[in-house]
Amino acid sequence: MIKGVVLAGGKGTRLWPVTKVAGKHFLPVGDKPIIYYPILTLKKAGVKDILIVCGPEHTEQYVRLLGSGEEFGVNLYYTIQVEPVGIAHGLGLAKSFSDGKKVALILGDNIFGDEFSKAFADFDRKDRGAAVVLKRVPDPHRFGVAKFNGRKVERVIEKPKRPPSDLAVTGLYLYDNRVFDVIKNLKPSARGEYEITDVNNYYINEGTMDFIRAKKFWIDAGTFESLHRANLLVRKHHYSK
């Protein structure tokens, strides 16, 4: 059974001053706070146990809002990422929670129109490896972008000036439990963070990285523009539990 991790740390500086008091994951998209959407994505994919990784400023608010997870039909747990020093670092905090099982990591501001239960079930049957969810985008230079060699992902390039494809790596990832050893051996990037792209490239170099195509909409609601677009998309597609 795959364990789920929702990364909901960070200070939401791109949404300042709206996030000066409340974290961005509490802002509304449609009739729900942003944080509901990644939880529902994992639930619909068949994940029952989910760890919320949050910053120290808003931990109490997350617990008050989400509780035990009973409202969602899942079991929610919490841990604190004291300093936001990268996605890989946040995932690393889930080692004991994972209990030796595979993990699905989703970023707390990511909203998907797709349902991934088959992809998760297929991944759970694999002996080892990783998978990333890719989505075709009009502005790939803003994201980590998949470079292909035939049908295989050859490398993920972070925010390339000349993107090798228009397929962006979204904020939904699947890993075997070896990921925690990979994270332990990472070195910080030039910006002082432990990068999830380095983790993905480890599995790519090993030849065990698969990819899943998101066919419907995907958005990370972390800027004013994308938050507005997320509301329009969710309203259009009637996203529900």
C-alpha cells in the first residue's frame, strides 16, 4: 500500500501580503481550501495514510482544518519542516512514516483534473523505481522539463532557457522506499535547497524512472495569476469529492 505525503511548507511569498497571516494552502479555490485538492487526489488514487508536511507557522491551523482525516475518508498525520530547504528535504521527513513502503509525494498547491488510481496501482506492483506525472504546458521554461530519448525520459532539466520538450514535471511523484537513501546523499543546490530534480535524475540514470501523462488540467496555485486560473478551471470542471 502506497503512503502519501503532501508537502505544504514554505512561506507563500509570491502571494504576499495575502499570505502574511494565513498560509497559501488555506486560500480558496472553488468551494475548498487549496490543501483539500492534493489530499483528494491521493485519496482518489487509493492512498489511505497521508502525512502533511507543514511549516511551523501554521501547524495548528492545519490540524484544526483537517483533523484526523475522517472527513476525507483517510488517515492524516502531521510533521513540521522547520526550514523550507527544498522539496526533497520535505519528503525526507517522511522516512519513519513510510514504514518501508512506497511513497507518493504531491505538492500542497497542485490541483489535477485527472484521477490516478490505475497509475498508482500499476506502480505499486513494481519491484522498484520511480514515476513522475508529466503535463504538456505552453510555458515549459517555468518548470522542470523532461528530455526524451525515444520513449524514455533521459533527463529532467530545471527551468531550461531552451526546453527540450513541452512536457513539464508536475508536483506529483511516486518513489520506492530507496528514495530516502537517495535524499540522504544529496548535496544542496546553488540556491541552498535539496532538489527533487536531483532525486528524479538519480532514478533516470538508474533506468527505473517511468512517467505518467496528465491528460486533463493541472495547475500549481502558487501565484496570483495561477490562483485565479485555478478557480476558473475548478469551476468549469465541477471538481468534487
